[in-house]
Amino acid sequence: MTAHLAQGTAVCSLGAAVAVASILAACGGSSSPTTPSQVPGTGGGGGAQAPTITITSSGASPRSMTVSLGSQVTFVNNDSRTHQMYSNPHPEHADCPEINQVGFLDPGQSRQTGNLNTARTCGYHDHGEPSDVSLQGTITIR
């Protein structure tokens, strides 16, 4: 009987331990939702807004901007048609490959360049309309 009583106590203790572990696991996290970490200057919550070039039926605006080393530039397509934003020269797109990360933008879509880590001036254009000067511009990196 003593062995049976000891076995019953061990089962109860194990059950209690599982219950406590479950409660701790459920309460262990924060009750507030988590947010992804923000990278300063990329347009996330607390940092400065990323520099932005907006495309409309009138073209790209601003057509010229200066950004800090390491910045990214956001291209926003507010036009009713697709645009293909790439680095100069056309059609090689080799001057500033970071701009090529923007690529195809459907209406309403936005995308950022890669980190602009080299001091220089980068030209960009719409690959689908390389001669349309309203869709051309420069980004100076300092």
C-alpha cells in the first residue's frame, strides 16, 4: 500500500509540474504584440522616412535627390501603368546596381533600392521607356 501511495503521489507531482510549466509558458511572453526591429532611415516606425521617388503619369518626382551613404531610396508607382526602374546606362544598367533592385513596379507598388554605399551620382530611368526624360533622374550619394 505504501508503494501504491508513493506512486500516486509521484503521478500527482508530475501532473502539477506539467500544469505549472504550461502556465509559465503561456504567461512567459509579453502581452503586447511584438514588432519587427526598425532600421534607422528606412521608413520604419521611429526612424526618419526613407527618401522617396514617386512615379505618376507626369513622371518621376523628385527627379534629383541627394542621400547619405548607406541610404535606400523608395520608388512608389502611383501611375496607372507598370514601370521598370533601373540604373543607367540603358540597356546595361551597370552604373548603380543597387537601383536595379527596384525593377518592375505595378500600379500601387513600391520597392526600395539596395543600400547605396558608394559616394557617386547614379542615374535612373524607366527601362520600358528609356527616352522619356520625365521618367529619368539622378540620386547623388554623399
